[in-house]
Amino acid sequence: MNRITGFKKDFMWGGAVAANQCEGAWQEGGKGMSVADILRFRSDIPLNKKYNEEETTAYIREAMQDKDSIYPKRWGIDFFHTYKDDLKLLKGMGLNSFRTSIAWSRIFPNGDEKEPNEEGLKFYDDLIDEIITLDMEPVITISHYEMPLNLTLNYTGWYSRELIDFFVRYCEILFDRYGDKVKYWIIVNQINLIVHESFNHLGIAEDKVENLLEAKYQGVHNEMVACAKATRYAREHLKDVRIGMMFADGLSYPATCKPEDVFANYRRNQMEFFFGDVLLQGEYPGYAFRYFDDKGIHVEFGEGDEEALKNTADFMAMSYYYTKIADAESVQKKKTSYDNPYIQNSGWGWGIDPIGLRTKLNMYWDRYHLPIMIAENGLGHFDEVEKDGSIHDDYRIDYLRDHVYQMREAVLDGVDVFGYFPWGPIDIISCTSSEISKRYGFIYVDMDDYGKGSGKRLLKDSYSWYKKVVTSNGEDLS
């Protein structure tokens, strides 16, 4: 262990992407349409309001036939064809690990087939082999906003209990196929995002249910049961496997020290912890039942669900981007948190709070006492290419330096953080707004929001900075 940083010699320094945001090739290799393929880019929406929260079946069917609008996730950055060169560039920073996802709709184009699509499996054979050949540890997310669209139209997304068996079958296929190559698995990306990214995540069209909030909690219940059953299968069939549960950090600060605000914020945060409490501790907490009673929500447990949920994950994975505050009044409203006036916001309205990362890491460690992977962290920003092809992104370096420093402090506090994966180490399509101009990468992709450009890859200043961090095992942050 490094005495200055606390990082172990095998600390995982990586980068993270998602198939639906980078691969493209949306009609190649037998892939079916996914929920990501119908998310349009719209230039008429303010930067901090670009969220695809809910969709209707009418919109879905319209988008499936739409030949005029812009759907950037359909082409991504063409990683499906360029992954070998892109991975070499990423390895050039010294990365020892790489996180990506498997597109569910490449393996089961409709989601409910009995047999998988061999052409899709072969693509991930080659991708995973290439990651390993470059001496990087593959970290694979099984579900990252890539649900087959058929499961929304002919079922009701995760609200339909049939999806438990469909998803477990999908997981079993992946574990059997790649289990001797992949040690680290995250079953569902950011499982707590059932408000933002609600449709992307759960695939529930709002017009197919009467009580959307209840449907979301029923859907995520079904999803958590499926995760637990998949975890049990992995443990029974794989020799050396680590299963992670992941959520997006959404813990807020109390806006004031008024007891009412402190308690309201605490209750709000309980329902952020809820997903981890189930998947890491193995049962529903009492506060969740109280919340459901107060909201008039009924979550139906199937036979065997309680027993299945005892199959808990091995580690906690989290994404961390920003923090907000809440008070008693805001918690009573649909918008339960808001901007902190003491911190600066990014261009997309996300509060930049490096110290918050140290705070949250300590909080999660105190609660779960399980190893923690920072599966996403980064700054979305407009980047400008100079005439000589250079990109001076000091703002990104400053953001990441401050966050790595606070992660380092948390490790010295005694928190078992074992991996750090900056989001989008190469520019990809934004999850929330379906644009590429919101760039996170160390590597610039010459493409605009309409898919125009050479596709050429350029190295930003942050590329050499992160290489220095990685090669020094987090000691040199200069």
C-alpha cells in the first residue's frame, strides 16, 4: 500500500463507457431495437433540462418509423467498428481496467427469445479478448439502458414480472460465456434512477400503467429480485467472481440545521439508500414500507422473492457527479432537492463538490462495510479544438484532480475504495441529452450532435495528466 495515498498496488485505474452511448451499429450483427435507439437529440431544450424521463407507446411507435429526426445513439462513436484502435489509445494512458456494458438487445434482440443471438455474443467475445490482450481488467455491466424495445411494447418493461426470467436467462448466458474471462460484474447500472432516466432504465411506457410511481417501485422490485437470482447463479457456477450493485449517488445535504429540514432530508436520503439496503443487506428496510404506506404504493412480492433477495452483492459501485440540498418544504414536492448556493455549478447545472465525494464514501463505508468502486465520475463540458489540433481542458483536469484527491483522503480515512473509473474516457453520446457536445473524454472524437465529422480521435491535455496519475498510482496529481 502506498503510504502517501493509501492505494493498494492493484488499485484499478480505468475508464467507463456504455454500449448504447458508444457502439452505434444499431442495425448490425442481428441487434434489435433498444430503448436507447428512440431517444432524440433536441437542440431546443435548455442544457440543464435535457432529460428523457418518460415516454408513451405512441411516441415509441412514431420514433421507430421516424426517418427525419436525430437519434445519435444509433451511431454512437462507431465503437462497434473502431474498438481496437480506441482501446489502444485508452491503454496508452496506462489503464489497467476498462468498464463497458453488453447491449441486451444484441444478445436477445426482442428480449424474450429462448436462444441468444450468436453474432452478438461473438462481438463481445472479441471485445473482451481485446481488453484482456491489452492487459486491462474487463468490468462488465449487464444492463445499462439497453433494454430490447419489444419488452416495452409487448410487455410493460420491468413492471411485468415475466422480465425476471428473461433477464436471468440473459445473465446466465453471459456468465456461462464470459465467466472465465470476466471477474467483475455490475448487474444493473444506477439501479436507483427511477425518476431521471426512468424510461431508459425500467422501460415502462407511462400510458400503460395507472399509477406510474407505483409501477416504478414494482418494476425496480422485480429488477432487484432478478439481480439477486443472477447473483446466486454466478456464485454457483463461477469460481472467481465479484458481483457489484451500483447506484448513482443522490444523497443530499440538509439545507439548514432546522430539525424539520434535517429530518426531512434524512428521510429523503433513506430512499436513496433503499436500493443498496436491499441488494447489499438482503431485505427491505422498515422505512421503505412506511414510505410506501404514506404514498399509497403497493409492491407485490412473488413467492420466493424474500429468500432470493438474500443473495447479496460483493461490492458497491457508485457514480458520483454532483450534490444538492433539500429541506422540509422541497421534500413534500416532486422536486425533492435543489442547488447548493455554496458550490459552483457546471454548464449543465451539476453542483461541483469534490469534498462531497469523500463525505459520501465515508457514509457508504460506514453503512455497508463493503469494498467500493467509483464506477463513474467526470465533468461534461464544451471542448474547443485549436488550429493545431490541441484541446486545452484545464477545467477537466481541475475537476478530476480535486476528486481524486478527496478519494485519496477517503482511502486514508479507512474506506476500502478499490477502483476509479472516470466516465467517458473517450467522448461518447450523452445519456441524458443524446448529444456529443457534452464531452467527458480524455480523447476527443471529431463528431457533432448531428453525427457529422471525420470521427478522428484527438488527445486532450487531460490525457497526459491522467496517464501521470495512473502511472504514479494516484500519487502525482500535479
